[in-house]
Amino acid sequence: MSSASSTSGLAAAAAAPPLKTRNPLPLSAAQEQQVRELYYARVRGYCAAEIKRFAECATNRTVSATWACRAQRREMKTCMVAHATLAEQDAARAEWFARSDERRRERGEKEVKRREQERFHREWWGLKPLGDDGGGDEGEDGGIGTGGTRTEGRKKKEEEEEEGG
């Protein structure tokens, strides 16, 4: 009897619609940090005037800013709390996803620049150019660290000492 009730419970759970989540795609910790920074920047943008008034009041003050700038601080905090909503977090997340193509393009440009700098470096120092794949293991004919390194020289020297010794 218990197996029949558990089976019907599983069928009911499978028939239920999936839960709607606020975050449909899980992000890595670094990506969540980028979304959070974007969110904070948006909130600070809304409250820029209040932040500026508080900063002007607190300039050249230390402990006295606590009571001397209380009204400006409350005004700033009220603005920040009013704009720091879940809807604003969702808007920041949507903006982060909207900028993904822009970030991908910037990464591509950065990679092209890095490869050009590496090509120049190899040309300048007279090293052999990398293969067509543009990186990774260089094999026998590679540049730095292969074919005649110090460790190979030591091996030859040790072999000579063994033969002569």
C-alpha cells in the first residue's frame, strides 16, 4: 500500500509544472560578481545627486561627519534602499546578458592583440614562429625552453664526467 501511494506521489510531482525561478541560467561566482557590480553601479547612478551631497558634507571631516552629515546620509540611504530592489537586480542581470556579445567581441580583439604582440616578441628576439594553431606545446622545433636548454647541457656534462671518471 505504501508503494502505491509513493508512486502516485511521484506521478503528481512529475505532472506539476516546473517552478519559475528568478535566475533561469546559473552563473559562476565571477559572473555573479559582475552582475552585482553592474547592479551597484545602476543604483549609485540613480542616487548620484544624494551621494554627491553627502560626500561634499563629509569632505575634511572625520568622526564629526557622523552627526554633522546625518541628514545627507539619511537622504542618500533612503534613495539607495528605494532603488535597491529585486526588479533592479533582474534589470542588471538582463543588461549583463545583453552585453555578452560585446564582451565576446572584446575578448576576441584582446586575443588578436595578444597574438600580434607575441609574434612581434618572437620576431624581435629571433625565435621561431609559433605554428598555425597559435599556441600551446611547440614540440622539437619550438622556441623558448626546447632544444639545447641548460638541463640538456647538464646531462651531456654529467655523461662526460661518468665516462672520464
